[in-house]
Amino acid sequence: MDISKLISRMTQYISEAVMRIFAPNDDAYPLIGVQPFTGDIYHGKTADNW
């Protein structure tokens, strides 16, 4: 493989990663904020949990 093609591919690979990291978010999270935890709290293993 030609060295210029190798450098070109590496540059493209790195620039695509940087663009993806610093691009605006495209997440589809609802705009309602953080939700409180509603699950059961883990109390550890005890003899009566078996």
C-alpha cells in the first residue's frame, strides 16, 4: 500500500472520530430532566435473603 494512501486513511479515520465526538448531540432523551430512583435498594447478602 502506498504510504500516502495509508496516511490519508489514518487522517480520515481520526477526523471522523473527532467530528463524532464534538458533533451536536442527536440523542432522543425526553426534556423532563433527571428521574428519581424508584427501585429496590440492595442491602447485601444475608442468611435470610437466600
